[in-house]
Amino acid sequence: MKKISFLIFAILPFLGFSQEIKDSVSMLPGNVVDVYYNTVTGTKDTVRNNNWHLAFSTRRALPPFRTMQAASVRINEGRGVELFKSPFTIDEWADFDTTGWMGWNTFYNSDSTWDIGAFNQQRNVNNPFDYGWGQYDMVSKDVSGNRIWLIAISTNPNPAAPKSLKKLHIQKIVYDTMWVFTISNLDGSDSNQVSIKKTDFNGKMHAYYNVFTNQVIDREPAMNTWDLLFTRYKTLVTMYGQTLMYPVMGVLNNPEVHAARIFAPGADTLKIGGKDDSLYFSSKITTIGWDWKVITTTPGPWPIKDSLAYFLHRNGSNGDYQRLIFSSYWADQTKQDIHFGLFSYKVIPSQVNELSGMLANLQVFPNPAKEQLNVVLNFNQEPGKIRAELVDLKGITVFSEELGTSGKVREKQINLSGINSGMYILRLVSAEGSIHSKILVD
């Protein structure tokens, strides 16, 4: 029988404050603004999103693992900006030829992380010095690029209308302190060499650039002042049997905010979090995304999905969590309004898990598993009844049985036939506590 599973959270004491607020965000017709939202204070920073085309990362590298965040270049794809990788290098700047340009490789921003912009998509993931648009030099400490890129910009909502074309050479990042690039018309006219100092944008993710006005724009609030960004971006959408990159209005996470998505009956009353929240929480910036609503072609209210809740947790905020539930969405020629509820609560994890203390050895194999999963537990002393549960990432229990009735050794063979491929959480639960393990069903 399928049912909502509280997983680790049912055994955690939820103490401290709890508070629920109702709020809304207005995007205006055509998504011409972005709204940066603080889930604790309710503060909204509303800024134009149709005055920039390129965004250059202003965060510094934190090696060895967080270096991409320093060299990301994103495009304003929600406002009609497209990126094409040309076959030309900087030595051919004067002879740049756009014949057949629509057949060149085109790239999009990552919808998983802020660190991979459209310009970074073709990097060699096996080469830590490759950033897609350029290579890191261990001697100079610069990241240097040699490619000419084509920027195509739609300034007319008619998809058949001509696009404005610009050629771009990202020359380098100087010692992780300054971006240097050149942009011009295709014939070389209106050429501008631009320098952007990262220190001019301390505490922010990006510096923004308008290719028509040659302006560097400071439009983004400091990272520590917002949690969610209501914006327009492109992602894969399936409509009428066809999957394509499509502009949507959705919600992106701050890179320091992790989110979880629970789509199951009872999700609107759950409180999840604690020391094991990595079982569900993700750093993916589109965990909330756009599909909490159902695409409708007629103006007016769009249906909101039932039994869907999102949970938010900012790194370093200890036990503070929020539950986000959308209540309505309205889009027409005069307004675009999103209404939602935010329930804030604090989680203080249990300090004692007697089951873990009694456990001598746990074996779960094979992992990944295909047809059968074997579970073997060896205890130092005999525990009480133990139940094995297999739970999917929506919180649905797909398997639930006891692991024997007595003895220090408990075993179970779980038949996986009929269980869909994907990631699951194996819960081993008793009156003394619980143990969890991630399982991949292949």
C-alpha cells in the first residue's frame, strides 16, 4: 500500500518557533522584472530583467572544488538571447563569416547550478583547467579564451523577425580579479573592449552587461539578502508530445539555499529537516522551478498542482526551515501574480539514536540493485522489532515489511520487480530509532 512517509523526520523533535505567512509576487506582463525574495523577512527586490544580455560571475574561486563559480558566463535566454559557438578563433576576427550560423552549436545556461553558464557548457569535465570558453594558465594564473562567439538577440516577439547579431571574444579573467572581453558588430564596427572588476560587485553573483548600450549594470542584490529568484528562464519542456527548450516563469534558488520537493498526499503538513536532510534536499537551483503550475494557453488563472510542497534551508542557518506551497497563479495582459504560503519552523535533531548505537554491522547489496536487494544487520544486543521500508524521492513507500522478529542478526531480501528505476531511501525503523541508506534501483 502506498502512503506518505515521514522518513527520518517523524523521530525528530520539532521545537522552537513556527510561523506561517501568506505572500505574493507580481511579475508584470511579459515577465519584464525579476523579483529577489527573502523567505525570512518577506523583502522583495524588484529589478528589470530586459536591460541585460550577458552575466559575468563576480564570485572568487574557492579551490579545489569551487572554481567554476569564478568563471561562469550566463546569457539572458529568458529575454531572447542565444549563444552560438563559431568555428573561428581570434586570429580570424576581421574575417569572421556568419554563413550557416544557424547550424552552429548553440548552448544554454545550466538549470542545475549557477556555476555553469551557456559559455561553460562545452568544457572538458575531465580537465579541471578547462572552463568552456577558456583555459586556466598555472603560470599567469589567468583564464584565457581564443574563440569567437556569436550572440543572437531577438528584439521582436515575432519569432520570424530578424535577430541582432554581435561577435564576442572573451579574452581573459586576470588572476581571478577582472574580466576582459571585446564585442562588436559583425563588420567590426561599434567595437568595445570591456573590463569588469570583480571587487566592484563584492557579495554578488554577477555583473551584467548590455550589448546595445555598452553598459555594465549593477542590478543584483547581495547574495545574503535573498533566498529565491522569481524570473524567466529556459528549460526543457514537453508540450503536445514535443520536448524543446522553452522560456518559462519559475523560481530559482540562491546558491546557498537547498530545497526539497515533496509531491505526495500530506505534503502540506510535513516538517522535514535535521542532520539527514541531504536525503532529500538538493542544491539544484531549479528544485522549485516552474512546474508547480500547469501550462495554460488562455489568459487568467493557471491550475496549481495539489499535494505539492517545497522545503527550504539556507546553509549556516542551523535548524531553520521553511515550507513553501503555491496557492494560485494568474497571467494575462495586465498582470502576472503568484500567491504562496511560507511556513517557517525550527528543527532540533534528536541527540540519541539507540538503534545506531546497538548496530555492529550493516550490509546492503548489491547497490545499484536490479532484481533483488539484500539487507543484513548485525547487532551487539538484540533490538526490538525492525521494519524495512523503501521510499522514493516523492516520499512514497513502495515496500514495507519486518526484518524478522528476534535475534541479533536480521536479514531481508527485497524483491524489486515492479519497482521503477531511480533513487530510493532504505529506512530501517524500530522503537529505538532509525537507520537510512541511499539505494539506486537500476
